[in-house]
Amino acid sequence: MSVQTWTWLLVGITFALYFGIAIWARAGSTKEFYVAGGGVSPLANGMATAADWMSAASFISMAGIISFAGYDGSVYLMGWTGGYVLLALLLAPYLRKFGKFTVPDFIGDRYYSNTARTVAVICALIVSFTYVAGQMRGVGIVFSQFLQVDITVGVIIGMTVVLAFALLGGMKGITYTQVAQYCVLIFAFMVPAFFISLQMTGNIIPQIGMGGKVEGGAFLLDKLDSLHTELGFHEYTSGTKSTWDVFAITLALMAGTAGLPHVIVRFFTVPKVKDARKSAGYALFLIAILYTTAPAVAVFSRTNLIETVSNQRYDEIPVWFKNWENTGLIAWSDKNGDGKIQYVAGNALSSSKPEFTDARGEHGERIVANSSGEVNELYVDRDIMVLANPEIANLPNWVIGLVAAGGLAAALSTAAGLLLVISTSVSHDLIKKQLRPDISDKNELRAARISIFVAILIAGYFGINPPGFVAAVVALAFGLAAASFFPAIILGIFDKRMNKEGAIAGMIVGITLMMYYMMRFKLDMFGGGTNEDWWFGTSPEGFGTIAMCVNFVVSVVISRLSVAPPQEVQDMVESIRIPSGAGEAQDH
């Protein structure tokens, strides 16, 4: 069967499974909608957490960024895995002991203030919308390829599918759907990695194959370093980022992980504190399977791309190149008329997204409007590397279709979880807890579903107009979470003297500082700026670390200069720190 047929078949089967589970597990109450009734088993919750965690950024974009950035891309591996350890050991059991539905719920009650709750709701919405924009772009990329449509159309189709999942089941439906999605995405990621590792190095285990030898006796990484230097790039195994920026990005990703609302809420779905610890352990193991494989996939795809594309005639290029060119995610400009694709360092299109005209060149290539110079130029979107990898390696058609299904599973699972956070922040933390405390269960559920509908429209817009690649957009969401939630949660658990004045001031200062920096250097607002203008040499992806430190300082200083929390709040904090004896998540 053709690639198109296999893709339709596998995507159709997996979607039928997801919809079937969503209908079977549809929520009938707010408790089921928010925390799946609080009765999910540790293993199921671990699988759902892993799927929720391994978004389009992990499946589609992380290996893609590593394949281009080389050593510098390791910050994503260190930050995201280290952050999950931090979350599992430092926060999850204590938050589960507290027993509320959401992070704003925790902050509102811990800091005995509806103002703190409102600030937390705003922070949750900002973080979640930034994060979900990356997921919608990931969904759009996959749909655009296998349907051969523009990425905008792909995002709109993805919006419709995600909306159906989230509206039907709430957290209950999403949880069991994510269990299935984890199985699909991990199988889809590992199968081509096994194939390509065996094909290139003779070793079926990708983690070992990455350090193995290829045909001719050279080590694979040495060969890739040589290919890089021949084309004018820096060595793949060396980095260009400063040590400080690597540290800042890694810490921002770690702290952001521990402050992400859609991940934290998963620990409220299990019956006991002990189960929260167990599910965190299961999730960490299941996540590690993909994360230890991603660097190998990056090396395989980068090597194959260079050898397949560089200095090849366009009319002899494999069909996969032209298919991706039709989606606008690969572009080639024949400036000197020799009909060859030249991939060398410094090409203008290597760093700038192509703008196409309606015309075609003499070889059939799409004409790029923003090409410059006299040297042939090539653009490759980082987000296609995992999806195109099986095609570049000439793997069987069913493997190519499987990867498309896996990419959709990864993006859809996280998008659904994020939409749920957005809806609960509005319906539960804003409407139920503040605006209309007497609202009925039925009307609260209706408000949650309306919130999801509005949220998907906003998320779709940012998915069509993202400020970067999927992983880069997601990294900004982690920076926002680190700058806002992490200090408030940590100090709320471990500092009895921490009061509402300190928490509110810290969150406002942290999120404002991070948003200003992000908008200035990512969206060219407030005068814009180049890398030379970065504060302390810190990239936008790493600035969450600085904003987080400012948050900590502001929070502690103001809390010490103002009145101490009520004694009952201090007693509650003391109780939270003993992670035993927790009951079920409270129904409101």
C-alpha cells in the first residue's frame, strides 16, 4: 500500500480508538471532569502523565532541534527530564496531600486570598496558551503532511479533533485516552529508531547505535562531525551557546516543569499520596524510553538529511523532499541555475522561514520570495525531522504512516490536557470560587465546556502564527511557569512564614518580567533586539531562570516586611509537609 493509504489507515484506527475511549469515559460530574473522580490507578496515571508530558515538542521537535543544534540541544534533554525528577520528588506528594483540583486552587487556599487565586488563574492561562500554541502547530504539521494541505488547514482540522476529545470526557476521558496515546506514540517513535539504527550501524538499539560504527569503519558521530565541518557548520558534538545560557535554559526548563499546571493536576487523579509517588515513578521510567532515544534519532536524521540532499540535483531528489516542499516546511532556491541543492553554512534560508510566490521554477520547485544572494539556498524546518526521518531513510510505508499517527497522539494528548487546565481555571477557580459560588454542578460543567471552546479558537490562532519552532515555543511556556508558579508553590509548601502579599507580588513581577523579555526578543515588541542585546547574555528560553530568581527575592522580602500568615494557615502548611493520611481530592 502507498504511504497515503497506510497513514489514513493507521491514523483512522487510532482516532477511532481515542473517540471510543472518550465516549466510554465521558464525564458526568465536575469531579470526573476535573480529576477523573480521583480513582485512577498509579500505572494508568503514569502512562497518562507520560503522554501528557511528551507533547509535540518531545515527539516532533526535540530531536529536530538536537539534529540541528547538536550539543546545544542537550539543554532540552537535561531540563525536561531533570524537571520531572524535581516535580516527582519535591512537589507531587505534597500537592496531592492538599487535595485540591488545580494549582490556582492550591495558591488561593494556601495564601488565603482570592486576589492570589486570580493572579494564579491569569498565570495559568498565559502558560497554558503559550504551551498549547506549540501543540497546535505540531498537529498542523502532521495533518498538513499526510493530507497534503497547507499548515493552516492542518491546524484547523487539529482544533476540531482536540475539541471533541476535551468536550466529551474532561479529565476522565482524557486520562484513559492518554493511556492509549502513550502506547501509540512510544511505539511510533521507537520502531523507526530500531530500523534506522540497524540500517546505519548494524545495532538495533538506538542508544548504542548512536555511538557505533557505520559502513567504512568510522564512528557515526565522527562521520557527522566531518560532514558538518565540510559544509561550514560547527562540529555537531561541540556547542556554541555560552555555559551560562546552557545553565539558564536548563534550570528554567526544570523549574518550569515543576510548575506546569497540566502536569501537576495529574497527581490529583489518584486515590492516595502513595499512589502519587508510584505514578510519578512509572511516568519517569516511561518518559525515559523516549528521551534516551531522541539524541540517537537526531543523529540518524541529520546524517541522512545531509547525505541525501546536499549537492544533489533537484530533478533527482527523492519524492519525500517535494512532498514536504508542498507544505512549505522545506524550501530550495536555485539562484545560480545549476539545478543543484546546496546545503552549506550561511545560506539565507537556513535561518529564515520561506515566503512563497504562486509561481514554480524551471525544475518544478516552489519559488521563494525572500531568497537573496547568488548562492543556492535551502531551508529545512526543524519540526519535520522526526516525521520525515523514515522517508529519508527509505523505510517501509507502514512505518511512515505509524510515525504520523504517533506525532498526532503526542500533540493531541498534551493539547487536550492543556485545554482542560484552561477550562478549569475559568469555570472552577474564577467562576465557582469567586464570581458565582452558588453555581450548580451542571452549570459549572457547562461553563467549563464553553471555556474549552473559546480556548481552542485562541490556541488555533497562535498555532497558525507561532513565534518559533514547536520546542522553542514550548520552552517559553516553561520559562513562564518557572517565573510565576514555581516560587509560589515551593515557598507555599516549605516556608510557613510565606504570606499572600509576598506570593502575589512575586508572581506578578516574575510573569511580567518574563513576558516583557519574551515579547521583546521573540515578537520584536518594545523596540526588539538582537542576541547582543540579551540581558546578561541570556536567551529568551533561559530568561525564566532570572525572572524566577527575582520572584523568589521579591516574595521572601515582602513576606518578611508584612504580617505573618494566620496560625491556621501555618498549621495547614505543617500538615501538608507530612505526606501521609491524605484523603480523596475534595469535591466543591
